[in-house]
Amino acid sequence: MDPVRLSAWVHGTVQGVGFRWWTRSRALELGLTGYARNSRDGRVHVIAEGPRPAGEKLLALLRSGESPGRVTLVVESWEPARGDMSGFEER
């Protein structure tokens, strides 16, 4: 199974509440690489690469309501992995 790249824009109250740290922890548990970064408009952009099932689990967790803050919407897109990242960072 070829690795994939998940791009997820997370809307809601997700800055200043530990959301990026929580996302990093879940991604590392799933064996994903990438980052979570704040955007100026209040969203968090999550990029995660790895096996599609692990990316889908992370996406489900982002939408689960179990994260810090309050997620109102997650907009995702998928593409082939680029393989240009190691670890998972908070940016």
C-alpha cells in the first residue's frame, strides 16, 4: 500500500487550546509524519503522511469531538505522499 498525504483544514476554536500538541501526539501514535500549524484566520492546517488507514484514523480523531477546543468543520484532501518529512512538528 503506497503512503498518502492528508491535508486537513480544521475550523473552530482550535488555537491556544493545545490542539496542535494533541494532534502531534495522535499522529505519532499512528506512525504518521508531518505537522500541524496555526493559520492567521484561526484554523489549524494539518499535513500528515503515512498509510491511508492511519491517516483516516487521524481524520476521524480530528472530527471526534475529543480534541482540545471545539472543532466545527474539517476539510480534507488526499494526494500521494511526497516523503519529504520526518517526525511530526507543531509549527
